[in-house]
Amino acid sequence: MEFGEIAEAAGQALDLAGVAVIVLGALTATVLFLPRVRHRDRFEDAFRRYRQGLGRAILLGLEFLVAGDIIRTVAVSPTFRGVGVLAVIVLIRTFLSLSLQVELEGRWPWRRGPGHRAEHGPPR
């Protein structure tokens, strides 16, 4: 088996993993959402948790999909056109990831969240 075939197979495996993560994450979030809505939580809290679970699954799946695209484009067909298409795909997926993270956490990824302590913070 040649390197190109191995890289193509690895890229396809990562794509499959990305799709599986998104599908399984969506199913898990939905299965967890249904009992919350019926019995315990208020709808708003249950819906917020549902969206967070679904968003996390999408974010993780997108990471796998980007990794698969990178491997296939760089290792299998490293042409300027292929790299350009990869750049556009990565840009779109990065924008989606940032948008989802802002929506899930309510802050920009580079901003510290509540409870985060800086290693070299102000003296006490």
C-alpha cells in the first residue's frame, strides 16, 4: 500500500469519525433532552442544555472533519487549487466553530471564563 492510499484512508476514517461524533452527539443530546422536558426541569433549562450538548457534538465533529480534509489535501493532492479549497473549507468551519463556541459559552474563546485563574495573577 502506497503512502497516498494510506493518507486517503486516514482522511476518510477521520471524516467518518467526525460524522459519527455529530450523529451520536445529536442522538445523545436528544435522548437526554426528552426526559428533562417531561418531568424535572423547566423547558428553558432543558432546551439550553440540549443546545449545549448538540453544539459540543458539532464542534468536536468539525474538528475531525477538518483534520480529515487537511490530511487528504496535503498528503494526497498537494496542489495550489487543493490547498486553496482547503483554506476556504477551514475558514468556514473555523467560523462555524467560533460561532458555536460563543453561543454555547457566551464569551469569545480567547476570553477567560468564570472560575479561570491566571497562573501569574495579581498579588494577594
